[in-house]
Amino acid sequence: MGNVIQFNKAQTGSGFERVKSTYSAREISRQFGLSERHIRRWTQEGLIEAASNSPEGEVRYNVRALDFLRQIRELRSQGLTFRQIEAQLHGQLSLFPPPEGVLIPLPRRISTLEEALLLHERGDARAAEYYLKAALEEDHAPDAYCNLGILEFEAGKVASAFDRFTQGLRHDPRHFESHFNLAHLYFESGDLRLARLHYEIAAEIEPGFADLYYNLGLVHAMTGEWQRAATVLSHAKELVPEDEGKRVDELLSSVEEAMNPKPPTPKN
């Protein structure tokens, strides 16, 4: 019988991946595998819209910025280089030159999804109602169903959570967060085969997201696939920021120990 490593559910990465009302540049970098340098430059060039600044002066990005970044993700999946992507995006921007004169910014009414996101972050129980309304209005339906699935799970409705995540995928089969959350839900339910499948699909959609490689490495380790676990965790270590690498190092060390067990100490 192979070596056994003791695992627990707390060892998984970030848990569920929730769509948020705003993101920092670092959070965008983590989720999309982009450098913060690219994000800030695209913001300065007007390619990506900044939603607001925090009291500390930090730039924040909202759901509309996510739409742009998902477009970047799809272009990268088609094999385009950053230079080609930027040329294409600048070309699109030039089709809509700014009008002459002084622009007076007008207040914009927030969408149903944005209202749901804010309610969710405040812990307001009405968030579920607004997510469902947003989904029915086709207002970022995959995002709405994704976050609704998280709320269902937190309420102990596991079957409903599965249904909400799969509803998100019916609207967008490449919705990263829904695949990641389904993988995590299967992991929580003990179905490692389907957890692995959805983590692998998520990795195809977003190959730069470190947490999914950590979780996939954990799944491989739990099924005794030590070499695969070591390979995936080594990749996670390359992606994760240096100040967050301890967790990956600990799991990788356990896997390497299982692959190369120390011989028993001889008795005197």
C-alpha cells in the first residue's frame, strides 16, 4: 500500500471564487494571470475602465472591467500575443474617438447585478433575490448564478448550489468561476474525479490562476498520483506571489516525502 498523507478540507486554496463588486489591481492580476504593470498601463491608456479609488488611493475595477479582461483572456486562448492583443484593442478604441468639448460625467444607475453584489458584500439576505432577478434579466447571468450558488451552499442547500453553478455554465460554458466553484463543490462532496475534471477545465480557461493548480495538486495527492501532484504544485509555486508560497511549499514537501520515503531507522 502507498504512503498516506493526512489532508483536510481547510487545505484547499481560496474556497469558492465569488464575483465581487470591485477588485484591486493585485486581485485582477491573481485571477487573470496578468502583471500589475499591464493592468495599470491599460488603465492609463483608457483600455480598461477604473471604477473608483479607495480612500488609500488604490484603483478599483468593477464588473465592466471584468468584461474587458475576459475578452483579453479569450484572445490569449486563441494564441494572440500581448502585442497583437494591444494592437487590436487600440484599433477598437480608435473607432470611437472622444467627442469635442468638455465632458461632464453623469451618474450611472447601477445594474441589478451590481446591486446584488453590493448586497452580498453587506451580508444582506436580499442578495439572492437580486441575483436571480439579474440572471432572468440576462444581466451577467453566469456571474449571477455563480454567486447565487455560493449563497445556496452557505445556506446548506448543496443540491441547489450544484444546480446554480451548472445554470451559469449553460449561459457560458467557459465561465471560469462556475467551473472552479463546481470543482470545489465536488471536492467538498468527496467526488475527486469530477473535482479534478472541473479544475482541469478551469485551468484550460485561465492557465494563470495559482489556486486552481494548488487544489488540483491536492486532488492528485489524495488519489495517490504523486508525480502529477508534484508537477502541478511546482507550477502553482511559479505562479503564486512569494509572500503566499508557504502553503504550496508545505503541500509540495509532503508530496515529495511520499514519493521518496525515508528508509526506516534500523533498530539496535
